[in-house]
Amino acid sequence: MPERLAEMLLDLWTPLIILWITLPPCIYMAPMNQSQVLMSGSPLELNSLGEEQRILNRSKRGWVWNQMFVLEEFSGPEPILVGRLHTDLDPGSKKIKYILSGDGAGTIFQINDVTGDIHAIKRLDREEKAEYTLTAQAVDWETSKPLEPPSEFIIKVQDINDNAPEFLNGPYHATVPEMSILGTSVTNVTATDADDPVYGNSAKLVYSILEGQPYFSIEPETAIIKTALPNMDREAKEEYLVVIQAKDMGGHSGGLSGTTTLTVTLTDVNDNPPKFAQSLYHFSVPEDVVLGTAIGRVKANDQDIGENAQSSYDIIDGDGTALFEITSDAQAQDGIIRLRKPLDFETKKSYTLKVEAANVHIDPRFSGRGPFKDTATVKIVVEDADEPPVFSSPTYLLEVHENAALNSVIGQVTARDPDITSSPI
């Protein structure tokens, strides 16, 4: 707290010292222990004086201040002295009366009509109103006749660091591809400070990360957030919470601060190949199954998601390539084996297939992690079905004499059971 007070006092007095050095010696200076004053303007003029008299008086008179300052949020047991209106027409005999009008006259600012001292009688907030335009006039005390035209001046409310930075749009969300290189830009978040951005450092913000390291970093001036580690893997951790701080006074001790959160989600890239859950699959199928029937399913798992996990399936080798086919199920991400041609248990009782799963979408940046495919072996056993008897000939020609006796044997037909059991007919 003492450091912050010292910085405020330094900011308050610096322009006053410069002003005191540069102003002419004829300028009246109000007491400096309560307010900061900037003085400039034109000499007061009497309408009744001649041209030569006016020129002479112009060189002798004090100046009407056309700009003054008052420190915001200042409060004390007595009103704050802002500055003084003065004219050399006033010899101190109380014949001149000072009148104040304009913004806040009588309610916020009060003038001593004898001395011309202006006081602030209320606590001021620069963020509510930054400056007040008022009009001063010197009149004859007895007749109230103007001794000169009205003179306009401004009272500016000088800023103090009474507002903390705010992140108006937080909390924030951003995405960045996994496996990004070091220093990849993620997003930028900015805070606002209601204090004066021109005067002092009350609104000079410096950004830092309170939580989220060592994964992310932030540019102190621009608030651009970048990756601080290379090759972050979504499959290991997908989401990160980053806590960001904005501190005013250029980040120095005593400054006010505000925080917000940023949720960073790693988006997927195709950096993982498909992998069959098992190297060998076993299926059995009756020999009389209908063509097109699904024999079984095989699946290659992929740690990626979305299109990066899509795989196509093919039969690349085996003794049943002519009898079986495999198709890809886009929804289940597996391969379906179907029958293309009829099976005969008595001819061949089993088949062996070699199937392959390969990613559909390959990212060339990660080709070195390949190959992005995998193979597995499929064993298919054909089961015997109970088939009907088969005649030895599709047709028979038998002859019989017309006078043959009843129950005479005129010929013979034969059939056999094609099944391996050779059941009797």
C-alpha cells in the first residue's frame, strides 16, 4: 500500500512541477497541497477602459484559468480546493464579486465570491463524468454589473487507480489441434479498465497465467495465448483449464487485478493407426446359408475420432477370396464378412482369409507414424447341413413285356445320402 501511494503522489505532482517551471512569474498559483492545477487563459478586460489602458492592464493582470484539475474520489473533512479565479482589477478592497455557473456550479463546485477560490464539495468519479465546463465572471459588488465578458474554463477530474481490470466476455473457450508445434497461437483475451488510459499507469495492463502452465503461455502486452509445449496429445488429455490475470499499473506492486478462465480443447488429428482387437477371428457357417448373409464382423479400433477414425476393410489374401467379401460399416466402424457363392461342406470344410483395415483419411504430417493400417486372420468353418437323398441318375428308362406277371421286377432306381453320415435311404 505505501508503494501504491507513492506512485499516486508522483503521478500527481510531476505535471505541477513542470507547469511551475514553464509558467510566467505573473501567474497566480493556488496552494498545491490539495489539488493539481493547470493554468492558462486570457487577461480580464474592462469594457469602460480605453485601448491604451486595456493594453497596459493586459500586461499587468493575472490570468483567468481555463483548465483546472481535481483528484477523483478524494474526500476529507473540508471541501477540496480546486483553484482560484483572480483579476488584477481586484485590489483586495472587496469591490469585485466572482460568480460561477455551468456544470455542477453550486451543487458540485462552489466559489468564494470574494476570493475567487473554487472548491469541490462532493466526491467526484472520473468514470462517471471526466470533465466539467463552467463559466466565471467578475461583477461589481455593489451594482452587480459585469466588469468583463464571461470566461469559460474546464475542470478535469483526474484519475486515480480505483477500477480493477475486467474480462467482460469471459469465461472463454478455444480450440487448438493436438500435436501442434511449440508457440502455436490459441486465442487472445483482453480485459478493460475504466481508469484513464492516457494519464499515468492506472489502465496499463499486463497479462499473466496463474494456472495452465507449463502447457500454455501468454504475451504480457497483447494477451495472445500460445502453446508452451510441443505435441500435446488429445488421446492423453483433451481439455485444459487456464486461469488468466490482468493487472494494471503495468503489473507493478499495488496494482489492481482481475481474472478469467479459458477452457482449451485439443481437436483431433489423424495421428493414430487402426488396430484390430484380435489377430485371429473364428466364424462358422452352415453350408446351405443364403447368399449375401453376414458371416461375421471384424473391427479395428482407432483412438482418433470422427473422420480420422474411419477405416475401410478389404480381403487381401486367402483361399476364400472368391466365395467371401467384406464391406465397411460407417456407423459401427467395423467390417462385415458376407457370402458371395454357395458352400459345399463335402467339397471344402474351412477357409482362411486375410483382412486389412486402413484409414480413409491420411494426414501426411504424421505419415512417419504409419503405416495407418492393420491386418488380421479370419478362419471360417463350413458346417454340414442335412441334405436330401440324391438319385444316381436324373432319369431312368425301364421296359416291361406286356404279358409280364404281377409283381415282376421291371427295373431298379438308386439314391444315396450326400451327407457325410450316409444315412440309409
